[in-house]
Amino acid sequence: MKIDTLCVQAGYEPKNGDPRLLPIVQSTTFVYDSAETMGKLFDLEADGFFYTRLANPTLDTVAKKIAALEGGVGAMLTASGQAASLISITNICKAGDHVIASAAIYGGTFNLFNKTLRDLGIEFDFVSPEISSEELDRAFKPNTKAVFIETVTNPSLDVVDIELFAKVAHAHHVPLIVDNTFATPVNCRPFEWGADIIVHSTSKYMDGHAVALGGVVVDSGNFDWTSGDYPMLTTPDETYHGVVYTEQFGKSAYIVKCCTHLMRDLGAQQSPQNAFLLNLGLDTLALRMERHCANAQAVAEYLEGHDKIEKVDYPGLKSNKYYAMAQKYMPHGTCGVISVFVKGGKEGAVRFMEGLKLAKIVIHVADARTCVLHPATTTHRQLSDQQLIDAGIAPNMVRLSVGIENPGDIIADIKQALEQV
């Protein structure tokens, strides 16, 4: 099936007499007829649902759909995109390990890595998203366990060379983790370019309506964990009576450990209701992404020629330095987000935002409604001046998330707001 068909059909296959649409299984627990059966579930010797903190039929179905969209062997839904990023790292890293991450990533992810996980003993080095193969190679250490990048960075809109990062990481027997939130699997499938693990904030385009907080971790099944130093996957887990994930679960070792170990202990589970709403969003993901990208292209072209705009960053513009890279990885469009640099510094940016009427100022991005944000003082305000520069964020930058409204109405709103700058 093609990607737009998978958005509608993947994951749920009702049998004779079953509900046509995915039901919400709003139950914390499930009934079994014997202690022996329950024991086998706890020992990972049998498949089934026994407590929603670990697994739930509604969540399992939606996870299967997203795995199909990304081309992975399995997926796990989480309570938020932050939880997905956290688990993607801690599933294979512990205190004393080292991770290489792009400096141009979402501010919340940067703080998770640079503060919280660093406090837990995991070391991080942040590198330029435009780093060369040679420079990246030199960034590796004997204890490096993962590399983390975003396909289209938030909010600087850099398009990262996935293939380059994957080749260097694999040369060191280390997996590449990619946050594919902005591009979505409709526009980019990182596994086809060598990525090993994918994460999303499903609260963004996948949900599409800003109603359901969530995240997801997807496993390609392609990385050979026995080729590197990953004892949590290749040696006995005493909390499950000595199971060795790579031996018992093969290509699904990583995602099974996510579900059975970290979800068990961290409890960062998505609710069945949110998974149901996410599934409704996925049904129309391909349609919406086409509209988001078309609208953003029209808006970016309008802004590029405006005398009150200093610069427009959007990979769909031929003048953009990432245009060729975007054509390689995302030939049908990148996303609906534009970085706009307004003349007049921070004051000009704020005046522009506050002058908008159709577009609203919100702490969100990538849903059906056009919205704006000032990253330097909101999502990335915890970064130092140098870290802001490294992340490609300036005081006069406005992150404009173009929705699916009529493009003429969006441009008219922008026009009248710029008249006030």
C-alpha cells in the first residue's frame, strides 16, 4: 500500500462482526482465567494485555499503524514527544555513556539532554547540523552509544543530511536516532536513508488538531545491537528472569525492551482516549501535509519579497541553502513551518506577531490552524546567547506555523500585520 492508503488502513483490521472503527479500550486492567497464564505474560513468554501502563489494545493498534507508515518492525506510544525522546536514549544509555546530538534541535529536547540526562550521568556533545563526515567522526568516543538529529530542525528549519550521519554512526557501530516530527513519514522516511530509530511528538502533525498530547518511538529493526556495546539488550535482564532481548526477540529487541522495561518502570504511557484521537488525525495526515506544504510555500514566497522582512528560512524556496538537501530527502515538501526574520529586531518581531488576527500566538506548532511563536523568549528561552546562535535562533525570528486555511486569507492576515511594523 502507498503511504496515503496506509494512513487510513494500517494497524486495524476488523474481523467479522467487529467494530468498523478502532474502539477505545478504556480499561486499566484485563481479565485472565489462571495464574499460570498471567505468569507467562509477566515473563514475556506469551503475548497479551494485562495492564494499560505496559500495553493496551487501542494503543497497540495505533502504534502498528505508525510503524507501518515509517517502515519499522514495531512502535511504542508515549505520553508526549518528550517522553519518546527520553526513552529513545535511556533504552540503550546509562550513566557514563556518551551521546552526540545536533545543536539545532527543539529547545525542550535540548534541555532534556543538556540538563536532565546530563544530571543522570549521560554525557552529551552538541554538534553543528552541517558538520562534515570528518568532524563528526572525531566527535565519537569509546563510550558513544547514540547519535540524535532532527530531519527538519525546530525552529531553524535546517535539513540534516541523514545519510551522512547514519554512515558515520554505523562506522562506529552506533545507531542513529531521528526526530521526524516536522516532516512526518508522509514527506520523509528516515529508515530508507539509514536511520535506526525514529521518534515523533505525535501532538503535532500526526494528531493535527492540537487535542491529544503524545509521542512515539519506532524501531527499524535494522541495527545489529550485538555489533556494539549494548549490554542492556545483549545480556540477561534479571528483572525478567534473565531474558536476553536480542536472543528472544531478534530484530524487535530494542522496541520490546522499550515496552516491557522502560514503560513498566517510567509509566509514561499515552491514554487510550488520546491514542484514539491520534488515529483520527493519522487518517487525514497525507491530505493535510499536502495542504500545509502548499500553503507554506505560497506564504514563504510572499514573505521573501516583502520589504519589512529581513530573511525567510523555508527549505522549499530555491534561494534556501537547504533546498538541494530538501529535494533529496523530501521532494514532495518538508513541512508547514516557516522561520521569519522581521526587520526591527525583537520589537519588530513582537509587533508583527501581536498584529496578526487569523494567526494566534500559542505554545504549539504543526496543527490545522495557523499560529506563531517567538522561540528566543519561549520554547528556547533557557538557552544561552551562544546556544541560541548554535541553534540558529535570532531575537527577530518568528516561527510561523502555516495551517490549512485558505492561503489567500493567511497572506492577507500577514500583510495587514506587517503594515504595523
